[in-house]
Amino acid sequence: MTREDGIHRIEAHVSGVCISSEGHDRVLLGKRADWRQLFPSHWECGGGQVLLNQSFDEAVRAHLHDEFGLTIGTVQPFCTYAIQLSDGGVIPGLRFVCPISPEAQVTIDNRQIVEFAWVPLEKLPDYRTIPGLAEEILEGARVLRASGSRV
């Protein structure tokens, strides 16, 4: 099907991996509320649906602001991911790495995220993260180190 034949509407997501700009050795995680349909009480990085007429960059900045109260400058896409649904469907996603100051003021919204933590990368295995996320966080930290990005 070509674009001229009609436009398919799909659900797409973004996620922002906020890594400490000093040392690139800590990640900001938020614990999902227990009522959430997908991955209740799991730790995540923040993100969600891309809205109609919203760019991926705009979406990740908006979600990180809504969920953590953060104003994000630099964002760099570094991997794709897929959320497997119980009905067999898949939601595609684009993950960004976002360097932020470790002194950034974090304010969670308490509707979706009930707790947050700055987690040293070596402590990631101690947290029940969304499947595959810990490995992707480590990849994001490598990408950030290689780019030399700072806030």
C-alpha cells in the first residue's frame, strides 16, 4: 500500500534514558504504579505514546516533563524497542539517551510513577525493570560516553 492509497494509523512510543551528565554512571528510574496494565510495579525510564502531529523528540521531552518534571535539552536516539501485547500485537518504540545534571530537580506525577531513584549502573540488576531495559540503559550510557555529551 502506498501513502496515496491511505494512511495507516499506528501506536508508537518513545522512552528517554536520563543518564547523569557527570560520570555517565547513574540512570534515573521511575517505578510504575501497580494499577498500570503493562508492567505494573516495574522500574522504567519514562516515556509513552507519540501523539498525532508530534515528533519523536517532542514526545520524549513532553513525557519526561510530565512524569519527572524535567526540562530536557539534548536527546539522542540510540535504539528501537517493541512492547509485546498479550493479544499478540506489538507497539514499536524509539529510545533516546538524555544527559541531565545529577542536581536536576525531579518531581514525579504520582499518577503513573510512584517512586524514583538515581541508580548506579552497576546496581541495575537489583531493580525489577521492564524486560530488556537494563541492557538498553547500559547501551545508552555507552553511546553517551562515546559522544562526550554533557548538559
